[in-house]
Amino acid sequence: MTDVHNKATRSKNMRAIGTRDTAIEKRLAGLLTEAGYDFRMQDAALAGRPDFVIDAYECIIFTHGCFWHRHDCYLFKVPATRTDFWLEKIGKNVQRDRRDIGTLSNRDGGCWWCGSVRYAAD
């Protein structure tokens, strides 16, 4: 399938996709606040820049989009176009996740987008 946008428009659209204040981060921040937890977000001092750090419990939480981090769920589907490009790109994300979480293994946790979608539906 051919892209409906030219290269410049597609590039502009992709640059606009943020890495902070994503829907899953906003949802989880609301739940943590509601539960009374004090937390920090996007701590650059820790490997992988965890999305949430709860110091009182020595806990970190990474929020992962199912597509970008290759979760084995119904939301992940390999794109039909530029398959090799996407598999390499997503594969690098998975390798980086394993490295970063391994570095912080005594404090790790994760939250997948599909889990937050299911939670919101309940």
C-alpha cells in the first residue's frame, strides 16, 4: 500500500508523535495519584528514563506501547509495507528495553498499552 502523504508530510507527522504525556502515562499518573503515591516522571538519571519512579517503594514503571515495543497481543501487527525497516526498528526498541530493565532489575515494572485499554473498558 502506498503512503497517502508525501515524504515531507509523513516526516512532519512522525516528528509530532511525542514521548511524554502519552495517553497511557496520563492514565497511570491519575491512578497513582488517586491511590496516594508520590512519584516522579521521566527520570533521566536512571537507565532507560523510566516513565514513573516511586522512591518510597524503590519501584520503577515503564509504560510501553504495544506496537513500538512488540508486545505479543492483539494490538501488535507487523506493517505490510517496509516490513524489514519496521522489524529492525522495533527489534532495537526491544533490545534497548531488555538492556535498560536488566540494569534496573531489582526495581522493575511495566505497563502495556493493551492492559490500560482493557482496564478502561472494565
